[in-house]
Amino acid sequence: MTLPFNPYQEIASIAARHADGEGEFRTAIESLGISRRHTPSAPCHGSYRPCIALVVQGAKSLRLGTDVINYGAGDYLLTSLFLPVTWRVVEASPEVPHFCLTLAVNSEKVLDLLSRTDLPRPTVPVGGRGIVVNIATAELLDAAVRLLRLLDSPKDIAAMAPLIEQEILYRVLTGPDGGRLINIAVADSHGNRIARAIAWLRQNFARPLRIEDLAEQVSMSVSSFHHHFKSITAMTPVQYQKQLRLHEARRLMLIERLDAGTAGHRVGYQSPSQFSREYSRVYGLSPLRDVEAAREPVDGA
């Protein structure tokens, strides 16, 4: 398929009108977000939700565990699970901002589409990371443009957005790594079991973790659980829990202005010194110095 227009140019033009500034913007389409950055950024820590993220301009880099993933204009990032990552914008300028469209997906949408189509389900477990990059096809770009156009025609959103979102999801599911999303959605697959374990960890990250209990909860042997968890997340369950704890502790200190000792205890650390050591390894500074540095631009504005 050859498009009779420049999809990137049109998407960037529409995105610029609906993301007036810098940062992350929600849109009138509930599942669609726009990211706009005018300059390369320092590393940012957070969690990526299951989504399809299409880069329109500029480029980003993220770290998942020890993996580094680079992607730029024309690529889409497929995230099939909630994963703690470190990301940064590596290519952006005021003249050519970094633009990225993010479309949230979930297992219910995948299963609904599977129930109404003859998409083949994986016959063997789908391995690999829960984040992968692919080149956007002309069909995917065409659907993305039509979805963005709805922002300029809000009366059409309720009727048309769900149909175009479904088309985008279909294009991804029939693409090179669609089996990863299907594997997460389908009950009793290894991916689905790891997704259930991750859901438990996200809700209970402050509690003590016994790998044996969590493996049993998702009906896996300990060795199989370890293997598949690390294959998908690039982390062990303990490392994943640690990332969740530290990200939440940092949020508590920055947003709720808790002191380091209280924040560390709130997320499950019994030892302040252990909290400080592990925090410094991830963020490069002690909790106090990191929070002071992060607040400086805001408090000094």
C-alpha cells in the first residue's frame, strides 16, 4: 500500500495543535495520548503500560533491565505488559519536536478482536521481551492518520474512534510480533501467567515476596516461573519488585514530600541504609540529593 500523502507530516501537524506545549497530553479520544518534547531529555524513570507507541518525529531510547532499545520516526513500540523502564528522548528540537502517539491496549480488546476474526493463535509459547520495536506499515500509518483527524472533528469520535482503534490493533496483531499480545491475553499461556504475577506484584510490592508462593499462585513451577519472568521482563521477580518499590518511593518523596525514611518504609524497606544503597544504584544519587536536584527547577521557577 502506498499512501498519497505524507502521514508523518499530517500527524505532526494535528498533534501540534492538540499538544500545545511540552510533555504528555491526554486527548478527547480516551485511549490516545500525545507526547511532545522540544529538547533531548535526561533519563526518566517510570512504568510503561500495555500500549502501541508510534514515533512520528525524533527518537527515544529506553532501558529495560540491562536491555537498551532505540526507536525513532516510523517505528512503533509494542508494550504488552506493565514494565518499569528508564527512558529518554535522544532526538528533538524546537523546530522538529519529538512527537509520539500512544494508544492504550488491554487483553479484553485483544480477546474481543480474536473472538470475531480468524486470527491464528500461537501454537507454541511466544518468547522474548514484553517490549519490542517494529517498523510501521503504510496500513498502520493510514489508520493512525484517520484516528488523529478525529481530534479536529470531535462529534465523530464516539462513533468512529473505536472502529479505527480496532483497526490499528488488528494491524499490530497481524504484524511481526502480534503473537506477543495474543500470548498475554490468552488464558493458561505462559505470558498470561506472567501477566497475572506482574498484576499481583504491582498491587503488593510493599509486601515480602516469596517466589514459591507467587509461582504456585500462577500455576507454574519455580524454575519455569523464573525463566519466563526474566525472558519477558529482562528482570528477576525480585528485581522487578525492587524497581516498583523505588519508583513509588521517589514519587512519594517528590509529589507527597515524604522524607526518605518514611518513603522507604512505606514501600516495604525495613532498613533505611538498604533503601539508600539500592536507591543510589538505580538513580545515581542518594534519595536526599536526587530529590533536591529534581525539585530545583520547580522550586526555583
